[in-house]
Amino acid sequence: QVQLVESGGGLVQAGGSLRLSCAASGRTFTTYNMGWFRQAPGKEREFVAGVSWVGGSTKYADSVKGRFTISRDNAKDTVYLQMNSLKPEDTATYYCAATSVQYTVVIVHPSSYDYWGQGTQVTVSS
């Protein structure tokens, strides 16, 4: 089993920055692609950013492109999401996810992810 634990969420003013971390533990050799998703109240969970295992390709939702950066440190079994120029519409619970299949491209569909963290709240005030 794999456990994912997110940290780094909080309250920030519009235009500010936060850095989310997601640490994996357990059978981490079975985790491959990593992704960040978010879910606002009353809305569906949506893809934010992802990184592939092979080649380290990254992909971002259009709404965060140019503002968010995903990175991974395989030696530490940790993935990060640097969020800059935050907007009130970025307010949501952010979830880290990992696949147990080795993909060469970034996976955007949440149903393809096998492991999920408990989520961390990000609130951006106007």
C-alpha cells in the first residue's frame, strides 16, 4: 500500500504564493505518474498538473499554466506544486495522486490514478 500526505496549504491573499508538497510512503516503488487535482465546493475534481515517470514530462490545466509548476524528487518520493500569482478562483482542496502504472505521458483523468492523499485546503482571499 502507498500513502500520500500533502502539506503546505493555507490562506493567502490574491497574488501570493504557496508551495504544496506530497510525500509518498509505503510501497513507493509502485508509484509512477504523479498528479495534483483540486476540488472546490459543489464542483467536480479537476486536473491541475501532472508529471510522468518516464522522461519527467509535465502538463498543466489551462487555468494554471504559467502560474503553477509541478516538480518531483524521486530520491525523496516527493512531488511539489509551486503556486504563484494565486487567484480567488484557485481556492479548493488540493489532492495529490499517483498511478501504479508506468505511463510515458501525463495522465489527466482522475480515474487512472490509484493512490490519493487526504487533501490540503488552499484559500485565496481577494
